[in-house]
Amino acid sequence: MTTLDLLIAGVGLVALGAGWRVVTTDQLVRAGLWLVVCLAAVAAEFLLLTAELVAWLQVLVYVGAVVVLLLFAVMLTRAPIGPSPDLDRPVGPSAMVGAGVGLGLATLLVTGFRWVEITPPSPGTAKLLGDQIFRSWVLPFEVVSILLLAALVGAIVISRPQRKAEVH
């Protein structure tokens, strides 16, 4: 076991712990901040695996855009900042689903690499990654951007105060 293995395991535990806090906290803003910690830990995992471009894309897209949009929508819709009793759900069902998914992923990982000698992949370039993303995956990117725009417009419409003539 090398130092890199220990670092990967430690950062993975941080990501798991932060992910657990996202699900179990009863405050929406704190859940968003724990999500930042979880996603930053995933970016650190990419850095430890020497995938710098993917790590910075993780930081820019998820930590920088999605979480900021989530927190912006929370603030814009005037959602309760403090503890919300309606966010307090039983942990049992979600823990069972999470454990099942984790067990399935672990089984897939073990069986997928059982008979294969792991060799380091040949290095790619940012040009190859960009070609793949913007040729093969441009439609899903555009769909996600339209979905996020619709969510933002919906948050603005919901948070807008109603005029007396509009009240029924």
C-alpha cells in the first residue's frame, strides 16, 4: 500500500462523509455547502489520479456552476434558511438504497478487473477530449443548459410577489 493509495482512500472517505451530510442535514443551505465539499473531494480524487483536466472541469462545472445555481435558486425563492422539519426524512430507506448501489458498484469493479492486468492508459490530450465532448456530447450539454435555464426562470417566477389583481 503506497502513500497515494492512502491519500485516495482518505479523500474518498471525506467525499463519502460529505455526501452523507448532504443527505442527512435538515438545513438546505448547509446541504448545498456539504455538496461543495463532496464535489471538491471528487475533484481531489481526479487530481490524485493525475487527471488534471477532468479535475478542473469538475471544479468549474459542478462546484462553480451547479452548486452556485442551487444556492442562488434557494436564495431567490426565499426558501427557509434554518432547520426545515420537512427535510427530516427517515434515513433507513436511503441508506439501504445507497448500500445496494455501493455493493453493486464494488462488485462491478472487482469482477471488471479480476482477470485484467491494469496498465496505465496512454495519455490523451485536451484536444481529443474537446473533440469528443463537442462532437459526440454537444446535444446533452445543450439539453442540460436549457433545463438549468428553465429552472432559473421558474425560480424567478415563483419568487415574484403577486399583485392584488392576480390573487384569486
